[in-house]
Amino acid sequence: MKDLLAHFNKAFESKARLSIMSVLVVNESMNFNGLKDLLALTDGNLATHLRALEEAGYVLVQKQFVGRKPNTTYQATDVGKTAFTEHLNALEAFIKTL
């Protein structure tokens, strides 16, 4: 059992980070407001979790202006997709032992 738990990725222990990665893995990209609305998170909470995922190398951030408004988009990196898939596989293996 401890061996299975060792494969869990601490970056995805948070429900918010798990949700963010779930959205980004199945979508090419998503902007900040889209993520905020979809996941029902506050600006600060979402920004904190996105920053942590970015620092881990799991999320790529692109900032630009659309007209005069800033628009920040996020996408899962290949490293992030692999780490997320491995985490989900570890969760599935753990559940199957119960």
C-alpha cells in the first residue's frame, strides 16, 4: 500500500489543482476567467494554484492584450500532462486495491 501512495504527485493533492489540470489536459488552452467561472474559484485562489503548477513546470502561461484588456491563457505542458496521467494511474491503482 505504501508503494502505491509513493506514486501520488503532491502537486495534485489539492482539489483545485486536480480540477485545473483536468480542464487543461482536455482543452488546448483556457483563459483565466474561463477557468475561474468553470471551477468556481476566487481570483486569488485560482492564481495561487496556477502559479504553483507553473512553477512545477506543469502549466504554460501566455499573457497578451485583446484590445485594451489583458488576457492570460494557460495550457498544460507535456511534462504536466505526463505527471497528471501518472498521478491518475496511481489513484486508479490505489482504488483497485480497496
